Amino acid sequence: MTQTLTAKVRDLLASERSRSEKLQAICQLLADAVPHYDWVGFYLVEEGTEESLVLGPYVGEPTEHTRIAFGQGICGQAAATESLFLIQDVTKEENYLSCSPEVKAEIVVPIFRGEALVGELDIDSHTRAAFSAADRELLEEIAILVGGIL
Ligand code: SME
């Protein structure tokens, strides 16, 4: 599955679409392909400030968290530390921004352009402990590919 999905992401990235259309299509691809991916979206580092994230293309329920300061919530912590966060039970997190009470697990994968953090791939699941090592590998691979267009 991983190989098929990354191959599809490569094709999407190479296609004649705008950047946001490509990101939107990747969200749709992942949400359609993986049943435990209930919300799939990109947050982008705001140009100029480098202190906040703004919501980019996503698939899933609308969220009130359209702008997140570095350090705030799981996304903001991942940005501040430039590291991947895999939370198998969000109810145990103190620094967490809830989008929906249905969300049980979340993975946030940083995206770099060269050395610079430029965004994140954020996925929520309604299933507790939903994310495996295979998810992590898949999403890290996709984050590297997406870094090529951000
Ligand atoms: N739960 C995230 C906020 C973004 S939503 O999941 C879409 C967080 O704690 O940063």
C-alpha cells in the first residue's frame, strides 16, 4: 500500500496543477485510501513571521484552528521542536487543541524545504492508538516529497 500511495503522490506532485490543488489532492488520496485517517490536512508556516502555522488544504470536518502559534497544541509543539509527534491518546495530552471530541489519536509530521521548516502534515483518527510504524514511515516519506514543492 505504501508504495502505491507514494507513487500516486509523486504523480500528483509532478502534475500540472497549482500548489494548493496538489496539496488538496494528496489530502483526498490519503483520506480515501486509509480508513483510520479521519481528518487529513496541511498546516503551512506563515511567511514572514515563522512563528505561526496557517491551515492549508484539508479533508474532513472544518476546524476552528486555522492559525496556530508555535508551541500551542500538538501542531505547535511539532513546529517549535521541528519533530514528529505521534499521540495515540489525545485525552492524555495537556497541550492539545481539540477539533472534535471524536478525535482519539493524532500524528503531525514536519515538512522541510532544505533545512527550513515550511509546514506540517496533520492527521487525526477517531480510533485510539490508530497509528502504526507503517503509517509513520508512509507519512514521513510523503512529507519529504511534499517538501519539494513548498
Ligand atoms: N489537534 C491539533 C489542532 C489541529 S486539528 O487536529 C485539525 C493540535 O493539538 O495542534
